Amino acid sequence: MAPIKNLNRREFIGSAATVAASISIVPSNVIAGLGKIPPSDQITVANIGCGTQGLREMGELLQNPKVRLVAVCDVNKYTENYIDWSPYGIRDGIRKTLGDDSWWSGVKGIAGGRDVGQAYVEKFYTKNSPTGTYKGCASYEDFREFFAKENGIDAVKIMTPDHTHASIALAAMNIGIHVVTHKPISNRLLEGRTVIEKAKSSGVITHLLAWSDRPEYRQIKAWMDEGLIGELKEIHNWSYRPVWKQWTKRPTGNESIPDGFNWDLWLGPVPEMDYHKNYTHNVFRGWYDFGGGSVADMGHYSLFPLFETLGIDRSPISAKAFGTTTREEVNSVYQWVENDVAFPASCMIKWKFPEQTSLPAFDLLWYDGGMKPFAPEELEIDGKDTPNEGLMLVGTKGKILGGFRGEDPVLLPESKMASRPNSEKIDSDTVERNTSAWIEAIQAGKQTAGSFIRAQSITDTINLGAVALRVGKKVDFDEKNLQITNDPEANKFLTRAYRKGWEI
């Protein structure tokens, strides 16, 4: 990796290990509101990425007595130009966690950056500190300096844009730190494979946050095992996303880099380009360079647990995709826009999967941006349509329909449910989801059900779909040799051109 500049160490404590040692003399029932769990039984976590999602999820970490959040890292020091789904959602969530309705009172926009993350952590732990103060949260601009200087870190939670996930995860695993990351593992197929192989060889505990335990999927599998839909032929999954703005070409014009924002470090492995606000914060995920589109943003949530439940551990053998087309007026003539920089506003992707251990060969179809499958006959006879988001499994003898993540699954036609036991009828609104499984796994020294080592098929699937969108035709994939066999030129999209010092 490229050389990095030296930054000031935190004022109060030299390392996470010293944090634990320094507070262990305080009675455990008064340590920063963490109940009666002594520091020696907590896992020390660093939060890398203090944008909207990083801050949104930080409160849950802070309130978990099994966790001690000891460091934050972000390339942005502080700005108020973030974009989110609501103007006050994150602010109000932080206020609730802190019990302080004055938080962000003078902020004009949506704030984020490492200064916000550090202040949030220290104010929370100050609440029940015996001294009434707490200055034990380190703050870093560069994750590489963080890894070089910090000791005693058990795990990192990666909440940065997609294109930097692999670099950070590999740096952590190289020094034996457990890794938790937001989806995806990587937005390039070969990068994803490298991270997964490192997870296998390093022995550290890893977790992809898109995994969740879903009793709905276990019920779906039970119906399939009973033969109620025959042999699986197709899986359909659809979302109304993207809900962020999409572009069809790179922005033009020069924009000044905001003060305190390290654009060079934000780019990470991506080749040099001029800063523009339309690349950063919430909208990064729409660009091929930086994100994975809505299929990566949302498809991991629905498909990763489904793959796990159904035993889909072989990657697709092909993918084909169609996306929204665009024309623009140039000199009074509408011309086709060749878009190879950003995901389309809506798309359909079809993957063909080989036979699995307990499943026949089948097709997986993804729809987004308002696209969805037409209602099957079983819905039409009841005067119903497919919902705006959903999951449908089609077999040789029947179908199963649920919400986007399989919520409230039913056999089709729904009249079949009348003869089924009440125990099979799941009200997903009442299901409790365990979002701290990775914390418990690290404490127990065991891999999670959402480990990277179990995510190869879903990672290949999502990234191969992006390749099909960019190529504009069916691509045949050899999962053993990691090659697209029918279009050698398309293999360049399995990886990226790396900036010097950032090669993987």
C-alpha cells in the first residue's frame, strides 16, 4: 500500500488494550452504562465509516453491553452535506440513544464524518462514567494508519462505500482482526474471491451483515421438501429500488473538494478522477466504480439467507441482463447514450444455476426500478397482482409467494393455506431478528452463519450480474477457473484497474 502521513494520537489513551486496562479498576456496574459485564468480557470494535449508515447502526453497538466501541475511522472529518432517506432520522436516532434532544441543534443539513462518530461514542460513554467525562475513542482518517497503530482491537465493522470493502477487510485479516462488513464483500468478483479465500486461510471470524436468520425461509424449504411445489424451476426476486438518483454519464465541471474530505483516500483502489459530490455519500452505489447497484444493495438481504437455507452453494453458470436505455438531445437530434459508468434506473437480470446438492438446475431472476414479474394465474384468479417488492419460487407443481425477504410466505393459490396447520402461517411482523449474532460468535470463537466463507455463491452471483449489465449480452461463467468463456473481453469486468499502491 502507498505511504501514509502521520496523524496525532488520541489525547487520552494509547490503545484499545489500555482502554480495557484503565477502566477495569472501575466497578463493572458503572462503566459507561454497560451493565455488569466487565471490560475483559467485552469485544473491542472499531467502526470504519461514519456516514449515514455507519451512524445509523452505531447506536445499537453502543447499547450492546458485550461491545466496547474504541475507535472510529473515516476519510471525512466533518461535513453537513450527507444525503439520507429522511431529514432527521439519523439525528433523532442519535438523540434517542444519548437521551439528549439538543444533539445537532445547530446543524443545517445532515452531518457525518469521523468527528461526529467520535463525539457520539464519547458522549454515550460519558453518561455513566464515574468521572463524568470520557475521552477513550480514537479517531483516524486512514484505515491503514489505524491498523498500524492500534492494539487490542478484536473486530472492525466496515461501513464504507462498496469499492473499499475488500481493501479494508484484507488489511484487517492480515493482522488477525475479525471482520464484519456491510454488503457487498466486494463489488468485483475476483476481489470477492480473494477476500473469501483470505477468510478461509486466516481463521478469523467474518460476517456479512446482510445475513439474517429467517424462519420464513425454513418454512419455504419445508414446503419444498414436502413436494408441494414439485421441482424448483425459478426464483423471482424484485425491488422498487433504486431510490437514489442514477446517472447515465460522468458529471462535468470542476467542484472543490470539501474541507476535511480526503478525496484521494476515498477513491482508494479506483483510478484517478476529479472529485464530484455525485460520486460520494449515499449515491456512490449507483456507479460501477464505487457501488453494486440495487441488486447488491438489497439483493444480498433477500438472497444470501435464501441461498443458505436452500443449500445453494454453487455459483451461476451464466447471466444475462437488460437495463433502462437513455437518449439525449444533441443539436436537435436525439442520440443514444452509451452508458458504461452507472447502473441503469431499472433492470432485469437472469442467472442460470447448475444442479446443487439438493436442488435441480434452476433460474434466478432479479427485477428492480419498478420492474416485476407479471402475476401468475394463481394470483389472477383471486384478483390479485404481484406486490411492489416480493419473492416467488416457481416449481413444476406449484408456487410460493412472499414479501421481498420472504415475509409472510404463502402457497399459491392462497386457498391452499386454509388446509395447512396454523403453525406454518408466519406473521413476519412478530418475528424477532437477532442482529448481534456476529458479536456472540466472536465471543464464542465460532464462525457465524453469515460468514464470508459461506458467501461465495451470493458474491459471485451479484457481481456476475453487474458484468452482464455492462456487457449487454449473456455471459457464460466458469466458476472453477474464474473466467467468462464466451467473451474474453468481458473478463476485465471481473476485476478493476488498480491505482498504484492499492493492488489486490
